[in-house]
Amino acid sequence: EMYGFILAHQPDHPRKNEMAASYRKLGESFAARGEERADSALVGRALGLLRVAVALDPAMADVDKLRARIHFLDGKQARQQGGDGYKDFELALRHDPSLAEARQALLAAAPRPAHRRAGLWLLAVVGVALCALAGVLSRRRSRL
């Protein structure tokens, strides 16, 4: 909280890189505990801290790995709330192609190919049409 006060009054503070390292360390700690406890609020707080760290020092060591971690956690949060997280996992891999967790999550969240979906719609339409035709034919028969 003290860093937040300092940065609110002096955003270009000469020691902001040190503050970024502290935000990163705290964010990573919160993320680990949040995942361990399945506490999405704690993971959300961790994400905020990690984003502040990147904003304060976008040239920090392993910043791409940190960005990948942020996107990966975003994707997991999205999945917990009913989304697929696909784009987040894709971005995580773009920043760190070696992040195996993100690769597995991306495969699990991959949307079905469009041709499969089109096939299911076609099958549904044909089924409805056949039911309608059967209904019309049965009415004609009953009149005869």
C-alpha cells in the first residue's frame, strides 16, 4: 500500500524498478497460494499485482515469462467463470512457447472445428424436416 501511495504521487519514482520486483514477488506468492486453495479472489489480487509489476518495469528480467503467467492465470479464471480462456492461453503461449500448462489448457479449450458444428446443425435441420414431413403425412393418412 505504501508503494501505491508513493507511485500515485510520483509515478516516475527513481526506485520504481525495485518496487516492481516487490510487486512481482508478492503477486507470485498470492498466485501460488490462490491456486493451491482454489481461491479465485486471491488469484485475482495476484493478477493485479503482477500487472502493476509489468507496468512499472516492462524491461525486467523474464518479463515475457511473467506476461505468459498473467495470461495463463487469466485463462484459468475465465474457465472458472464459464468462459473458455482460449485467447488467454493463446497469448500465454505467444509470450512463452515453453509453458506446458498453457499448451495443455489451450488444447482443452480449443473450439470445435467449424465443419463439425456445421454438420451438427445440418443434422438438426434434417431431423426437424423429417419430423415435420412425418407429421404432414400422418395427417393426410388420417383424412383418407
